[in-house]
Amino acid sequence: MGNTKKKTPWWATAQKHLMTATGYMIPFVVAGGIIYAVTVMMTGQAAAPTPKDGWIYSLNMIGAAGLALYIPALGGYFSYSLAGRPGIAPGFITAYLAVQVHTGFIGGIIGGLLAGLTVKQLLKIKISTHYKVLGSIFLYPLVGTLIPSAIVLFIIGAPVASFMTWMTDSMAGLSGAAKVPLGALLGGMLGFDMGGPINKVAATFCQTQVDKLPFLMGIMGPAVATPPIGMGIATLLFKKKFSPEERQTGLAGILMGCCGITEGAIPFATADPLRVIPANTIGSIVAGMISAYFGVASHAPWGGLITLPVVENRLWYIGAVLIGSLVTAVIVGLWKKDWTEEAAEVGADADDEFDFDVETF
């Protein structure tokens, strides 16, 4: 019998394209958001500093430029992932228009999707080799922009904008205990797959709301730091549970967690996924709930302890990181068996039989 190629599910394809777009978008968010947050820290003003001259105002303009471009970049590179280079300009323009009609990052994603699918269909049109250049400089950018832009402006723009306004107002109205379920949900998503697609969805949602709802970054900041710091603490408190190599990795994990890099916990998850992943998830849930309850807010679209200068209620930010990390460390320490060379060999054999896909991490 011949080999039959397994069809990729639509959601896996969509996830791949969205992760590509997110990867291209993150530098805009980080550069713009952190520079903008520095000016907020230096002036104490959330809006552009006054007077409108001097180097602080110029610095604020740089940060604001990055924040203004990240949603067009998200849509532009989503379209690029779907349709290749011809999709970049239509995707950027359509996503930019989505921002102008107040549809937020959801509109940017939809705009990029529409532009990419439109250009992808246009690429199927057969053009004579004599006129092929007209496709790249006329057909794809012009028609590929007009169609999705018209859909955004005249059909979906108003409903999506209304939804975004309702969602923003609803979240802004949350306080105290009302924020805790949201903190638990986002914390669990951020800690579950350590930089994978579930983590990226939650992180992108929080990062794209940093200017309007900074308490979301107050949840994200401690939650993303918890898994690597928690695993690092576990290697210090429960040394017998880990190999010498893992104990060295634990120290690096603490440093990576302080820098907001959740991927520092991946080596532990690949070695013992059934114990480490639940511990990481629970620890991040606890961190997210604490931050949410005590009203932590961060004005930087990044996590870890390096953002402390622009964090409001930073003592509870630190507390959320420490408590969440200790929860992760204790769960792992009590659950794991002592490490021995013999157990490691048995574990390696079991891993060969246990089909667990960690590539998404």
C-alpha cells in the first residue's frame, strides 16, 4: 500500500501562520513598549510628556511609533505568511485601516487574514509571462488591498469595534476579586506550554492591551516568570530530585525567568512533562490570581523582574512571582522521585514508548 499524506487540520495551519505573524510583531511591541514605558517612568505621565520638546519627548515619540505599528505588523506578516511577499503591503494597509476604525488587534488579525486569502486567490490567476510584472506591481497590491480594506471598512469594522469597546470597558470595570478568574485563566495559558501557541495567544492579548489595560501586563509579567524561576528554585530545594545537569540548568532558568523568558523551563518539561507541565501551570495560575487581586499593573509589554521600574504595586508583583514560583517548586519537589542513574535510564526507555510532542514548545 502506498503512503497517504495526512491532511493538516485547518486550525493547525491557522496557528502556524498566526505564530509567524506574532514572531514578526513582537520586536515592534518590545521596542516601542519598553521605550514608551521608560518615558512614563521618567515623567510620571501616561500621555506624551510636556513641553513637547527635549529628548524625553523625542524618546516618547520613538516608543509611540513602535506601539502604533505593531498591529499593522501583525496583520501584514499574517498576510505574508499566507500569501508570501505579495501579501505584505495589502496586509499592512488593511490592518492599519482596522486600527483606524478602532477594531484593535482582533481587527488587525482579521484584516491580515482577509488580505492574505485575497492575494492567495489572485496568485492563482494565470498571467502571460509578458505581463507578469503587472501582477506584482498592479494586480496584487491594488486589488489585494481594495477588497479586504472594503470588507473591513464597510462590513466588519463597526461590529468588531463595538465588541472591542465592550470588552475593554468590561475589563476596565473589573476590580479586586472580580479580576481573579481572568488572572487564573491568563496565568494558566501563559504557564502551560512555555512559549508555545497557547502561551503566545495569551501573551499577545496582554501585550496589545498594554496602553489601555496595563493590569493585563500586571498578570502576564509574574505568570511568564514563574515556570523557569519555579523550576530553578526546585533544583535548589530538592537537589536529590534532579540530575547534575538539571541543577545547572535550574540556575539559568532563574536568570531567564527574571528576564521574562518562559522558555527557560522547557528543558525540565521535555525531561518530565507529566509532572513539570501541571506544576508550571498551577504556579502561573497562582501568580496570575495574586497579581489580579492586588491590582498590579505594568506599563511594559514584557514580563519578569526586569520591568519593575514601570510596575505599579511592585511589592505584590514580586510577591506573585515568588509565591507562584514556590508553588511550582514544591509541587515538582513532592511529586518527582529521587534522581539516580538507573532511574534516568529507565525513564529514557519509557520516553521512547511515550509519544509526547514537545515541538510546539
